[in-house]
Amino acid sequence: MAEFIRVADASEVSDPGKLLVEVEGEVVALFHVEGRFYAIDDVCTHDGGPLVDGELVGYKIACPRHGAKFDIRTGAALSMPAVRPTRAHAVKVDAGGVWVALGSGPGSTPGPNNQAADFRSYTPTNTAAAAEAAPGSSPSAGSPAAALATPPSSGSTAATVGATATGALTGAGTDCVPSEEAVREWLKEVKDPELFVNIVDLGLIYGVTLSPAADAPGKQHVSIDMTMTSPACPAGPQLIADTKRTVGSRESIAAVEVRIVMDPPWTPDRMTDAARDQLGIF
């Protein structure tokens, strides 16, 4: 088990309150709520934002960048756009000081006066916070390796049916001129590798423009304005590549341009009801 390191005087942190501390070279967010202290990594698992700068309400801390919430007792991700927990640390109060043991969170065995005793009695199924955390709290759900998108085949039947259902031309042949609606249907085949939701329902597509390709008669050039959930989104390169491959695989398309737009910035409000249902957000 990691060694406990004194990080602050107990009197330094108001109740409720928070403090940024350093433990063995690592940055940790320390919280004081209802007489007990808690510590988690000062890192939002969505885009690396500093959690200690966010708003603390009860046992929830909100990332100031995109509003993802975490449980300060366990590090569990409670809301979009975060889907992975941040690391929790054991905390004890001794001799007027607050002590932290790195990486000794919910699975630790608390010692004398160890405020991490909360971890032993904290049962997610018995709390309202856990009910909120349940939809996206599994660490494996955020594994990019488990969610690599499978490139669609040219003229996909599923895409054709979807586009036809909306009254849009699929553009499967060179004599067909695809519509913006058809392109958006194709883009639903591209899914975020962390959230498992397509980029259209996530609200990442800001615009689609089609124009005749000068160097390929009968075909179209497609320009797509796309945003990311954060400027440093680690899935960005994969989403761009999958977007180009998915749309560019159609016979009616000559070239695909993807332009990344960060203004206006993405917020969870841009998601469709379908995406919210899939992610368990009500």
C-alpha cells in the first residue's frame, strides 16, 4: 500500500471546500465535505481539465471545461462527456494534518482515523449519486481499443435503407446526386470510440456542403464542418479518418474535406434525444 504523505493542515480547507495539493510529484484535488476529507486526481478523464477549478456541489465536482461531473469519494464519472472514472486516493486526518496515500481509493483498508473509511460503507446502489453514475461508470466502456469503428462497405444496405427512410438519395451510383440528408445518414455509421454514439446524434456535425467535383464529372465534393467535444479530444484523428472513409467510399463522391470548427464550442445540449437515451441521460 502507498505511504501516507501529509499534504495540508486540516484547518486550511473550509467545509465545504477544496484545495490543490501535490503528493509525490502528482497533482491531487483535496476536498472537505461534511467533516470528511476526500482526494482524487485533479484530472477530468474526458479532456484532462483541472477538476479543482470546478464547482463543488455536495459530493460532486464539475469539470469547468465541459461540465463532466465526478464523485469526490470514489472518482466515479457521473455525467457526460466523461465516461471513465478518475483515480481516488485514501485520506486520513492525524495530528491536525491531512494525509493522502496515492492510488489507495475504494479498495484500500483504512487505518486509524483514516477518512477513507467512507469507501468501506459506500455502496453505489444505495445512493442517488450512484444511480446517476451507473450509465457510464464502467472503466472498460471508455477503452478506445474496444470501440474501433468498422469501416462501412460501399453502398451499404443499412445506409441505403436509412437514407431512403428520410426521403434522401443515397448517391450509390454516379448518376445519383446525394443530398445533405443522405450524407448525414452515412455519418451515423461513424461512432465516437469512447461513447459508442454516432457523431451526428452527438451533435458534432455543424454543416455539410456538396458541390460538383471539377475533376470528376458526375461526382460530388463534400465539405463537412465538424467539432470535437474538446480541443484536445484524443479521438479526434480517428473520427476525422472514419468520416472521410465513410463518406468517401460512396461512388458518387469524388473527395471529402473535413474542417474542424471549435466555435461555437460543443456542449451536451447539442446531443439528440436518441443519444441521451443511449447514454442514460434524462
